[in-house]
Amino acid sequence: MENSTWSHIFVQHGGLRHIFDIYMSGVLQRSGGDGSEWQQDCLACLLKLLYQLGVTSEDSEALQDSPDGAGNKRAQRLRKGSSDKLFVPRLNEAMLQMMKVETAMPRLTSILHEASLPRDPNHFKTGFWGRAQV
């Protein structure tokens, strides 16, 4: 088997689909549950898994060392000479088949909107560190 890494086997057996379905259900959002920090941490991990498992195998190598691909020679070559270039990995076929812009983007937008709101409307936190950053 050419792509016998655990991540390829996981995707082939429907694992990515299952994770994507959890993401699309909204159960880990504040509106879908109690909005606890544990729930926010689970959502952050779920989004990270979707990101890691949903990119092409060539680009996934760039994600091995760091989320922005800083440790990969290809990513460094793409950024060389300009500080404003950003390595953006391509989505794999499995993720492209599941991702429908009409439904996935509103879900992502609502997650980002909820993450930007204070937990308590009467309490504003001005510091950089806090809940899991989505």
C-alpha cells in the first residue's frame, strides 16, 4: 500500500468524515453546549485535526515541524526573499469532497465570532493569553 501512514488509513476508513461531521454539527460551539473551556479546547483540537488530516500529502510534510510550515524546506523556499509570503497547504480530495462552501464557511464564521466574544458580557479581558485560541 503506497500511502500506508496512519493518517491515510484513518481518512480512507472514514475518520476524517466523522471529525468533519462533528465540526459541522456545532455541538462544540457555545450555542451547541455549555460553552465551557473544556468544550473550547476540544473544538480547537478538532479544528487542528481537520487542518492536519485535510491537506495533501506533499503539503502535510510542511505541517510536521510547525503549524506554519517554518521547518520545511519547500515552505522556506516559497517564503525566501519576502517576509509577507505565507505557505498555505492545499486541501486533499477527501476534504474537498466534504467541504461545501455554503455550509462550511458559515460554521467557521460562527465559531470565530463566538471565540471573539467575551465569556461574560460584563467582563472584558484585554490580555493576550486566555482561552484556547481558535
